[in-house]
Amino acid sequence: MSDKQEFTFQTEIKQLLHILSHSLYQNPEIALRELISNASDSLNKLRHIRLTDEKHRGDDALEITLEPDKDAKMLVIRDTGLGLTHDELVENLGTIAHSGSKDFLRSLASSAKAGGGEADLSLIGQFGVGFYSAFMLADKVEVVTRSYREDKGWRWESDGSGRFTITPAEGDVPRGAQIRLHLKEDREDYLEPHRLKSIVRKYSTFVPFPIRLADETLNEQKPIWVEPKNQVTDEQHAAFYQWLTHRTDEKPLWRLQLSSDSPIQFHSILYCPPSNFELLGFGAIEHGVNLCAKRVLVQDDCRDLLPDYLRFLYGVVDSADLPLNVSRETLQDHKLLPKLKRVLTKKVLDHLATLADEESGTFTTFYQQFGPILRTGIGHDFENRERIAKLMRFHSTFTAAESQIVGAGPKPTDPTVSLDAYLKRAAEGQTQIYYLSGPDLAALSRHPHLEAFRKRNLEVLFLNDPIDEFALTQLHQYEQKQLISIDSADVKFPDSTKPADEAERAAAPKNFTRVVELFRGALDGKAADVRESSRLTDSPCCLVNVQGTMSSQLQNVMRHTMKEFEAPKRVLELNPHAPLVARLCELAANADNDDFIRDCGRQLYANAQILDGLVPDVEETTSRTLKFMEELSRTRSAIVT
């Protein structure tokens, strides 16, 4: 093997380098931020190794040094961390796309679309590709490095054009890495001490290692999570949040600072971002809470501190009860973690309940962004499902009645109701919480099933997100009230809401039983049954799910997600007093009208399917509709009077 090896960047990394090297209008300060952050990560990992492996222990300084060289027009970012082997240079700097370059390129496209054409490069650190931001500052980058496991050093070099080389480094290379930036002509201000100080203090204040420039330390890290709440300013919280998230100039939506001495000793700060990246179409958010032991990082982005439905939170949890020599391999099995997780989860959910009561605007923003993630906890966290349920919010017939546009139904921006608020308005003797699910709020507010509930002044929740119904199905009941879809045969009306005119309800028209039998024959194999309805007041018919089956919306979801799913047949309920049904009863006196009545039954069934978001037999339905129109047109006169 020759001393010099040449490699080609992967396609995605070539694209990334082209974008970064030509980003004339982006903030190049983020490049220094990312390189310092990478150096800090390397130092953190070495510190952890020193704690867990005696043969690598030492007392030399763990630090980052900035070395500007005006004569050579070069800025060096030096760290005394892990360093890299030859194979790690090849793997991490150019040939394997596990760094997240594909995800980052997708994020650029999404942010450019949302921002009117300008991509947001400040997101780079969230995808593990921060090293490549060096090409925003330099037209050539060298990495001189020696791994803590080796005595030999290596030099990586590239001009960002698509290739890089690796050669053995000359001389005695110290452990760690030196990133040598041969600055572009318009980036020479990065050699000025005042410029470097400003950038470090803006972006890297909370890096937990000294950042030195000549004889000066530029960052004075303060572990704000152990400070009393009233001694930490909003500005300090904002700066720490930005350091954790790499979201420059963004402030958290809310924060929660906790300290506990019993039953577990820990300090913690948790932050909620103001927006949910998952809503932009990316995959699941990674956990963002770091676990420390006596201010020493044990594991970053620890997945065992909070449940998956709270994965969007960032922060630090620092416990003196966690031994410093715990290894990453045994961390997951450590007995302290489940206790920490239980306490933190309860505290977060209680804090959200307080927000809902005391800062409704903040809570509404939170729920709009993170409600879909939070609601999934009901199906997985039995211990806290009641707490999560208290935080859920719904549109309802109550909010629809308050809509300014008569008949328009609730809008996504309208106020919502909690389950507790619903129960405060519940009728005397009401044993069920009623809901109706479907994809469109306006359509839900006009659904025939609502007629009986409106007549009885019973509130119905609107579930326009399938996640809501999955959550309520898992919950089953709330405050000992059964949660039930109003298209279920199990619906029970409280006696206190019986309409005054119900006792005087007229008997079904003559021949109604014959119409029902003709419908049954026409729908044999399609409907579970055809029967008289007690819930309809105006509409001619509706579909009802037989006892014990899932709602129409859940059946639709199952149908689209499971090819083998076969939806159960439903009952067609008829309103005998609807004008159309009453007229069919009159026509049933003549057997010559039987075929017409059967066709009407098939069409009403198809109409009810459409109202429930189902697709009827298209060819049969359109042919029958055309036949009806032809018959109707023959009753019209062409004579102009």
C-alpha cells in the first residue's frame, strides 16, 4: 500500500459539499459552532472512556484550542479528545452516509420550500454532518489526528471538489484532532481574535470544556441545571437551549427545571421546542435529553429517561446517585433509570396540566404541535394514561354551535374542549362520553347520527385524527364514563334527556314493514340488517355498527393499513317519517313498485356509505343514479307555460 491514498466522496456528500461551499448568503459562523461541538463530543467520549477503562486514564487537560495563523491564512481548531484511526477517517469523513447527509439534504429542501426558496443551513448540526460546514469557511481542509488507541497519526485532506486523500502524518502527532482550515479570501476575519471570541461566546458558551485562544479561556461553562431556579435568567435558559438543540436564535416554548433529594437525588432542566419537525414530514424525532452523573456526561440523547411519547423534549438530567463508572453497555439495565423515568414523566405531565390551566395560549400551541405524539402514550403508558387523557383536546358539537358561520361546523382554529370540561356539561344520568370520528370537521358536524344528540342537547366530541380514536379506544373509559362512538349500537341515552315529544312520536306509516323487508332483500349480503331508527329525526337513513365492533373511522384506517382486513357488516337504520321513506311506504301498496323500492334501498345504502367515508360499488351506484335521473326527467314537461 502506498503512503498516499485517494478516495471519492459518496454522491450525497458531494451534493452537501457543493451546497456548503457555495452558501454565500448563509451565516458562516455556524461552521465554527459545529467544529467546536464536534471537538466537545470527542472530549466527552474520551472522558467517559477514562472513567470506565483504567488503561486509558490520564490527567492531561481535556480542552479545545483555537489557533489563528494570519501568515498562513489558516485557522486551526485543536482538541485533545479521542482522535481518529485511518479506518475511522475513511468511514466518518466521506464514504459512508450514516452521518445523516441524506436526511439533511431532505431538510434543506423542506426548509427552502417553507422559507420561500432559501434553505436553512443552521439545521446542519441536527443531522450529524457538521464537519462538512468547514467548507463554508475554507477552500481546503486538513485533519491531522491520532487516535487514543494508536501511536501513529494520519492526515486527511480535501478541497471539497469530490475527492479526499489520507496519508501518514509526519512527526509526533498528539492525541486528538487538528482541523486546519485554509480560509477563503472573504473569510479572513476568522483570524481576528475579537471575531473568534464573539462567535464562541454566542454559540459555545455551554461547551463543558475550556475553549482557549492564546492564554484566554473564552467560555465559562456554568451548569445552570444545578442553580436555584430564581438565579437562572431567561437569557441563560435561551442560550443553553440553543446549545443543546443547535437551533440558533430560537427560544423554547416552555421549560421545566426540577431538583429532588428524595427518593432520588437529581437536578434537571427540560425544554420544549416551539415546533415539531415530524409535522414537516421527517421521521420520528430522536430523544434529546442528556444524562449526567455529578455534572459529567454519561450518555447524550438518552432514550431511557423519558417515554417515547415525550421524545421531543431536550435537556439535562444530572444525578449524584448514578455511579460515574457505569458503562454505556450496562446503563440500560441500571436500576436507577426506571425510577428517574417515572419521576420525570409524572413531573412533565403535571407541568402540562398546569400550563393548560394557567397558560392556555402556550398549551394550545404545544398541543397543536406535539399533541399527535403525546396521545400515543395512552396506548403504551398504563400508569399515566389518565394524566395524558386529561391533556387531550377535541372539537365538539359545543364548539360547532359557537361557530360564527352558521352551519359551517368547527374550524381547526376554533377553541377545543377537554374531557373534564365535557363531563362538567354532561346530562344528569349520562353514563357515556359520545364521540364521532371522521377526516373532515365540517362533514362531521352535518352527520345524520348527530340528529338525536342535538335533539337531546347532548355534546358529541369530533375526532378528525385517527390517533384520537386509537387513544380513546385504548382508554375505554374516563372518570368511570364509557367512551363510545355514536355510530355504535351500544349507545345509551340518559333518561333525563328524553325529548318532550318522544311519547307522541307517530307510529310508522302503513307498509313500512314491507319496505324494510324489500330493503333487506335488496341488501342481502351487504347489510347486517335493516331496521327502524330511533335516533334519526330528519335524515332518511344511517349506518350503525353492530354491538362490540369498532367505529366506521377505525374500520377505514384498518382497511387502508391491512389488506386482509374485512370490515364487519353494518345495520341500515331507516327513519320512517322522512319524506322519502314515507313516500316509499305509499308506493309499497303496489307490487309493481317493488323493483323501484329495492333500487332506492340500494341507493340509500350507498349514500350512507359515502357519508361515512366509504366507497360504494362505483359502477353499480353510477348506473343506478343515471337510471333514477332518466325516470325523473320523464316526469318533467317540455311545454313552456
